[in-house]
Amino acid sequence: MAKAVLNQGREKRVFTGHPWIFRSDIHHVDGDFIPGDMVDVVSSRGRFLAKAFYNPSSQIALRIMTEKEEPVDSAFIHRRVHEAVEYRRTFADLHSCRLIFAESDRLPALIVDSFGDVLVLQCLALGMERFKKDIVDALVEEMHPRGIWERNDVPVRRLEGLDECTGLLYGEVPDRVEMVENGVHFLVDVKEGQKTGFFLDQKENRAAIAPFVTGQRVLDCFTHTGSFALHAGYYGASEVTGVDISAYACAFATENARLNHLEDRVHFVEANAFDLLSEKSRQGETWDVIILDPPAFTKTRAQVESATRGYKEINLRALKMVRPGGYLVTCSCSQHIHPDAFLDIVRDAAHDARVRLRQVEYRTQGKDHPILPAAPETQYLKCGIFQVFS
């Protein structure tokens, strides 16, 4: 097995538990290898540190699999998959949750989501791709799904030297899968929908809005296929308007509303949320609860400043339209906007809107998307619930 020798002092990342080693941290590699091979990671003095996938063409050149001198083989993969699923058995509905969350489950760059009786798999690293058959076999053994669908149609795979692809890995998968989340029924487009078809990371946050929406008039911006909007309707909101720029998303959300017999109280509008908020503000319209759950405004550190302006703008507009005593539910899934920074953005928006906030909850992603304290990158979702006063 080849050995990746780190630059002096760079072993600290391994000692603190971070699962990534960057290309710039590597002094040299001894021995023969091909990209994606498992290599020993050693300190500048030759001390064994870990075993990791090595891809010299990736900025994240080493993805640590284990800090023990043990074989990383089919049995190893089966153990790790079992441990990931077993963790979720303690608290989750296994038919609507993330079963594997990459580095947080010690299976780097691997995502597996469960929707009803179908699993969706996404693999973003060359080394992990080689174990795809073992992963599928382990998932079948643990979950006995109807089918497993591959959603590897993401450009980041090309940075790893992998092709983009989708397709059937096991069993059969219909075009739309029905899933129940917190009692709400959803149709999920696992083959063509965004990412794996549905955003499971907000599951616990969607449940958290229940006390604040009963009997209330709710506006849900960036609704996608209606997840927050339908939860608000299910929890007894008197009227819910979901807004999304995508006609496809609005049509899908409307279908989900019919599925839950909520079409009389929950409806969807195709519009740019920024423009709609501006227009309704000029008209003097108000809501009891406004929910903001936009897509990531930045994927890189270089765009943090512009993303900050975008988040402040939508929060400022929303805060001006929440009735006194009402609630703002505001979210960010931009990894590079840290939790404290997002709180600062909301605070600044409240100052400019001339309102006062009372923080009810400040939340993150659900327990099925566990966070590694040693790897801040694994915490990306922020969800604040605030009461608004004039």
C-alpha cells in the first residue's frame, strides 16, 4: 500500500478528528497507486495516522476512512452502513430520513436518502465509488427497499474524475415515490427532482413551526414542492400561500396539497420571491407568519459578501410585513454563512426594518444529518424562529 507523507505539523488535522486532508498538506506519496486507491497516511516522521482514499486531482486529496490499521474492504463497508442505519433506528422514521450523511457517518462523500420504500444514493468521491456495489448490497441487507436509484448527476463528480450519471442500482423505482413526513404526505421525484428529490434536512424544523401557525395566515417563500407550506396547512393554518419561481415546483406542490386534502387552504404562486415581497410590501399587505427557506446564495467563500446582502434583503422585506406579534421563520443552507453570521444578518435586517425580535428557537439540521464538532463543514443549515414586535 502506498504511503502519503504529510508536511511537518499537518498531522494536527488528523489528531483533532477532521476527516479531510488537502493536497497542499501532503509532502509526497511513496509507492505505486492509481487515483482512488486506499493509502496509509503517515506523519513527516513516518508515524501511521490513518487510512484514506487518495485522489491527487482533488483539492481534498485524502478522505479518511479509519484511524486504525485495519482492512477497508466489503466487510468494513457493511459495518459502517449498519452503524449508520442503527443510529437512526433510535429516533427516526427510516422511511423519511437521511440514512447516510457522508463524513458524519464515516463514509466520506456518500449520501443515501430514504423516501418511503425507495433509497436514493449519491456518491461524490472516486474512492467511495469503487465500493458502490458493496454499499448497495449493505443497504439491501439493512433496509430491504423496493429499489435504489442513483443520483450522481452533479458537476462536482467531474472534479474527482467521475462521470455524471443516474439510473437504477437495485429493484424497481417509480417516477414518483410517496413519503410521509411528520404526518404530511409528499410525492417525491427521485429521478428528476433537485438533488435527491426532497430536502430532508428541514424535517425537524418543519415540525417546529406547529405552535406558531395554527389559525394563522402564512406566506412560505421559496417553497419548492411545498414542504413548509403543507406542514403549515397540516398544523391548522387558516390560509397558506407558497411562492416559488419554478412553474414545475408550484405544479408539484399543488399536487402534494391535493394529496393531503389541503387545496382549499394551501395554494401556490409562481413568482420571484424577492419581487413578490417587494410588491406586497408596497401594497401594505401583512402576514401572521412568513417563512423564508431559500436555496444556498453562495457555494464559495468568495461570494459570502453578496450572499450576505441577499439574505439581509429578503429578511428585511419579510420583517416589514410580519404583523406585530407574528413570527418570522428564516433559514440558510449556505455552508459558508456561519450560524453567528446568519444571526447577525437577521439582527441587522430587524434594525433596518425598525422592529424588535424575540428569539424563540435557533435550530440546525435534523439529527439524521449529524454534525462533527471537528469538522465545521458538516454544519450548514440555520433555521431561526423569531417573534416580531413593532
